[in-house]
Amino acid sequence: MRIASGNDIAKSCHNAVVPVEIKTIGNSGQISLGKEHAGRTVVVEEVESGVWMIRTAKVIPDSEMWLHTPEVRASLDRALEWSGKTERSESDLNALKRKVRRGK
């Protein structure tokens, strides 16, 4: 194995040419991926000892998981379809208040 210097090119296990950049893990165990990736959420998988796969990810909070169930997704799809077909109109809040008070 040769040690690359600076930015180099290497062949992956699939013989694809990929850019290679040498990084050093700091004393605190951190590695910088560059400012262009600052603030991104990533999943880090240790594929084997000394080999990590880093992929960007979007995380859904536990309190919002219910929004991603098939039932809610179908309901939201129906609502969006209705919204796309229905002409917009001004709301009459007084009429709505009277309707609510009558229980209808």
C-alpha cells in the first residue's frame, strides 16, 4: 500500500476512480469533512475495523413519526388532492362561529 499525499486519485473496490483525501483523526477523535458539510446530520457505520462509511441522513424525531405512517400519509395525500381541486375562497369566520355554536 502506498501513502497518498494531498489530494490523490484511487480505484475503489469496483474499479471506479474516486478522489482520495488524507485526513488525520485528532486527539478528541474528530475528523473534519470540510466546511461545506458543516451542520449536516450523518450516519457513521464501521464496516470493519478501521473502515467507516459516512452517509448524509435526515432524522425524524420520535414525536413526528406518526406523520409518516401509511394511514396518515394517505390522509395527507387525500387532503392535498382535495386542496388542488378545490377553488380557494374567503373564510367567513362569523358564519363558522355560528355553525360551531349550533353544534353542526
